[in-house]
Amino acid sequence: MRARRPTRNKYVRFTSNVLRSGGIMNDIACFLSAFGLTVLLVDGYLRYYFEFRLHSTAAIVLAINFFLIRISRDAYSALRGQGDDLGSGTVLDFLVASTLTGFTILQFGRFDDLNTTFAVSYLGICFALLIVTRLLFRRFVWTIMRQGIIGQRVAIYGADRETTTRVLELLDIERLPHINIIGFADDRRDDRVETGMIGRFPFLGGFEELLALARQGMLDQLIVALPMVRQERLNMIIEQLSAGSIDVCIMPREFLVLRDRYRVNYIGSLPVLNVWQQPVRDFDGILKSVQDWLLAFFGLIALSPLLILTAIAIKLESKGPIFFKQKRFGFNNLEIDVLKFRSMYVDRQDVTGGERTTKGDPRVTKVGRIIRRTSIDELPQLINVLRGEMSIVGPRPHATVMRVGEAYYHDAVRGLRGEIDTIDRAKKRVEYDSYYIENWSPLLDLRIIFETIFRLIWDRNAY
């Protein structure tokens, strides 16, 4: 008798890995469609002459440059249906690819032979298609994921309910639409194993039940989360479960302990967990230094009339120097002399900064209240910026003996002004500080500067 041909398991679905190929095919279609539409526009409608071979070659070079850049950044591997990852870096990659193509054509001495209308039209249509099709592709991906065409049914093999709960929390934070958690499992057969639900996720059983699900085509991937597992037991788990033709991955103990305070990185080919990394470094550090110096230099020139008037007002109201110097912690906790306009009476001011300034503080002069309220007293710190001791925007240096409650306060940040009289307010400043450091960019600096200027008008926390 003739052998019966095995039928395809109706439960088997595509995994999210197919999105990589889909993303590449989408971009290929964009470049081809853009060229065809441009030819129709320039040749068919406008009737402009262009050299087909030159322009088609330029279009091919542009596409090659674009794909080389995207693939070198492994951009297509990030396609997981989350949304932002579908268009991340596309604009910059297209601009860089266009620039490289332009230099290539210029190098071969054919730049003057390009039809300007064709080039501008092609770049505009291609760019528009890359953006629009990404929005459509995103919606298409979500649709097929909801229908179950693309997706991965995942089970968690954990040591206890606490560990399993932590893994579920981490997966929920990722918000991956292609991941469908079907439940959790444990092969131990004693009273320690609780078989109830964890949220909406049921207890599946042990090895036999997991293997049965895999053979039935109801399980695609297993996450092994055993923080203190021995190598012998781990080998046994992998050997038995891999026989079920499912993906088996391990959630390292460090991922469960460090929560979201880590980043996977590589030293050569060795994977490591980066728990902290200097954020503003290399070229970014140089760029920020140049930006600070330029802003401070031109700021001093533009604000010189205000600085002169403030100095005169301070001198007329009370005796003493115009500037006030205070020891503060700068970068790497190095002490620096921070300059400010004097806002207190000389015989009442606290050089150490150990005594906090409070609302209605009698030590503050009349001019001092105005310049502190408007932050004019901080403007001499532009000189500190020119010296390279401070940055215009960033973690704010505080007095070396400043206290919050019973503790010294060495770290704080922009955005929360006024008296730091509680640990909660100090922690809030540190949260702002951390966000700024981890997300720094020149545009963020400019945004903070403009926001600060506008908020000074309504701020009631500075005194």
C-alpha cells in the first residue's frame, strides 16, 4: 500500500522571525515602486529627458547603501510588532544612504548629468513610501498576530511561584504581541509545588505534560527559569524538552535579580550584562563640551547688560562682594568653586551651604529675593562652564556639606527647584538626574533650556 502523506499540523504557526524577511521585502518593494513611479512622472507626464542607465544605477546604489546600513545595525532583527521598532532609524539611514550615493556619483564625475527633477522626485517618493508602508506593515503585523498566524505559544518552567511571577512581570514589561503565555510548569511532585493559577496563567504540570503539548503542536517555546539549577539537572531538562521540537531558552538568575537595570552587551563574542555604562562618552562627550562652551560664551555676551545691572543693584543695596563662591561637588565628586551673584547679607550667609535656604529666609536681601526667584543669581556659573567645571544642563552640583534629613546630599538634578527638605524630594531629583544621563542628546539639552526659561515665570518653589 502507498504510504499516507503526513498532513501539516494545523496548530503550527510562523514565529516572529518571519518579520525580518517581511521587513526587507517591504523595503525592496518601496525602492522598486518609487523608481517606477518616478519614471512615469518624469518621462510619461512631465516629458523630461533623463539618462535611464545613469539614473537606474544611482537608484540601485542608493538601495544597496540603505540595506547595508540597515543590516549592519541589525535593524530588521528588531521587528517584533511593537510599533516603534518598525521605523527606528529609518529616516537617518535613508539620509546617510542618499548622501553616500551623492558622493559616489560626484566621485565618478556624473553629478552634473543627473536630472534634478528625477532625483528630487525619486528621493521624495521613496522616502514617503518607506514611512507610509511601515505604518501599514505595522497594522498588518498586528492583524496577523491577533489571528494567530504569527506568534509563539510560550510556557515557563520555574522553580517556584515567586520566580515564575517575576518572569511573567518581565515579559509583560516587554509588551511583545507575538508572545502568548499558555501557562507555567514544574516537574517536582511534592507538596511544595502549588498548582493554582498565577493571575490568568494556569499550572500545566511537569515534563510529561509539556512534552505532550509540544507533540500536539500546542507549544512553541519554553523559558527555563531556575535560578539555582545545577548543570546536571539543566542538561537533563534541555535533553528531554528539546526532543519535543520546541525552542528551549534559559532566563539567567541575574535577569531576575537586576530587574530592568541591565543591558545585554558583548565583549568580542562574549555576552555580558552591563549594569551601568558611562552614557555621555567618546564623541558625545566632545559634542556636549563644545555645545556647553559655545552656549556659555554667547550667553555671557548676550546677557552682559543684565549681568552689569545685577552687579550694580547688589552693590548699592548692601556691602560686600558682588559674587559668592561656594565649594561644591563637581564631576567625579571633585570639589569646585561655584560662582553665584551674592543674594544674602555678608554677615549672615553660609559659605558651606550646610544650612538650607527656606521660604522667607531673613538672610536673603531684597535684590537677592528677586535674583533667586528668577535664577539670575545662577548666571555667573556660565564662567564655571567656560572653565570646563560644569555643564549648562545636567546633574546639579550641591554644597559639600548639604544635608537632607540626617544624611549628606551629594547627588541631585535639574527640574525640581526649591528647598530639598525631605528624602522623597531628594530621590525625585535623582530620578530626573538618571533619566537625563541615560537619554542625553543635544536636542534634549536645548529642550530643557527652553522649558526652564518658561517655567521660571510660574515657579513658586525657588526662594
